[in-house]
Amino acid sequence: MLSLRSVTKRYGTLTALDGISLDLARGEFFGLLGPNGAGKSTTMSLIAGLRAPDSGTLTLDGQPLTAANSVARVSLGLVPQHVALYSDLSADQNLRIFGELYGLRGADLRSRIDAALEAVQLTDRRREPVKNFSGGMSRRLNLVAALLHRPKLLLCDEPTVGVDPQSRNAIFEYLERLNHEGLTIIYSTHYMEEATRLCSRIGIIDHGKLHALGTLDELLAYLPFEEEIRFPANPTTAPLAALLTTRGELTTENDTHRFRPRLDCKLSTFFALAESHALPGRLFTSQRPTLEALFLHLTGRTLRE
């Protein structure tokens, strides 16, 4: 459905995107995961036709995605990183403006506005100016403004920034429902828990480069370990920690050791070592590797740097 080929974008001496290639299938919920400044918003703006690449091509259903090609762009819905609403106007007036920009009129527009407000639980606030809304309410309204014309592809550029937990969950549930109904979604975020919950496939981006691409299981296969074990960092566990440095990756943070055994180091070996030092099992917790661990492994830094 969507194809990017060797797309590069520079701002002066800064290379925001560096030769990115990507194919997106119809019906996907695709995540772009990376820290601030990684190139996520630039990617979104190029797909939306708001900016032109310095080199490379972008197509949607075979149509070139450019600022001049309104035929392709009308198939897109964009939820920008910063709320794009008229604060002095009501929720109803905002949706009417956005709907009319896409050629909607009369009873059809009214019914779509009613359905949109109902979907994000803002029907009872439809006559109020947006400046009275909370951050979460504004975000929810901004989301449905991008959907009134029923696009084929929805671009969500970090749509939960500054949103309260209840509104955040409401946005997640609404997007999941839309995707189950067939809408293709690209979702950018620097929160690994969002990408893990929502996205069927994830691209890890940093410094304008796409470092890895795949399902969660495919991505985690990039890691040279399958488990992470945590235990207290204190004099009692120090002898065990010293032995583990030759069997995997051991880091210490906030009085906690994090041990990532190499693939050839069995968990049974680890716990045998722990028992030989008379350390009780309650000291240890293990968990599956995370996207944050993968990001650190691929880029040498954490997602929030």
C-alpha cells in the first residue's frame, strides 16, 4: 500500500532521514519507535506531503506522494504531534471545518460529526470551545478530525504526548478498533509500551536510520540473549556478580544488577551458581527482553536519551 524507497531529508547540515526504505501492507498497524529527534516526525511529514524529500520516492497505492498530488493525499489522515485545532471554536465547529475542507456537506457531514464525537465520548461537550478542554480531550478531538473523510491510511505522530492515563487508554482502544475494522495506521512513539501493545510490526529509528524492522518476536531475535535477570547489588550477591561477567552482560543501576545471559549460558547454570552461594530464589526476577533493551543493543543508548 505504501512504499518508501531510499528516502533522504536534510535540514542544512543535519540529515534527518538517511536513505530509509519501507513497505507497508494494507491493514497493518505499523509503529515507528525512537527517541526525540530520531526522524519520526520528518518521516510523517514526508508521507503526508507537507515536505519534499531531497532524494528517494514515496508512493501510496502506486500514486506518488507529493504536495502537488491531492488525489493521493486525500487518502491520508494526519494526527500531528502538536494539537491542530481552533481553540476559540467549539468541538462541533472544528469538525465542521475539517469535514468541509474534504468536501463533506449536509446530512452526511452532520452524521459523521455525531459519530466522531460519540466515538471519543465528547458528545456532551460539543458546543464548548476547545480552549476549555483538557489535554486528553483535545487529543481525542484532534484524532477524529483526521478521520472524518474516512482515509485509507492514518498517520499518528506521537498522539498521546501530555495525555492523562484514562484518555490515553481511550485513544488506544479507539485506534485498535479502527485497525480491526481495516484501517491502516502508522504510529510514531518513544514509548516502548505503546509500540508493544498496539503495533503488529515495528521499525526502530534513530539518527535518521532504520536500524531494525519486524514483528516484536522478530525484533527480539536480534538480541544475543533471551532473558534478563535482576537481583540486588549488595555485598551478599557480589561473589555471584563477579562470576556472571564471563557468562553474559552484567550492568548495575540503582542498587540492582541486570544480568543478560549469553545464548550458551543456560538458566539452570545461573540458578546453580546462585544456590552454590546460598542465595534464595526470592532475590531474583526474570523477564523477557524488551524493546528498550533491543534499542540499547542496536544504538548504544536508551530510548529516553
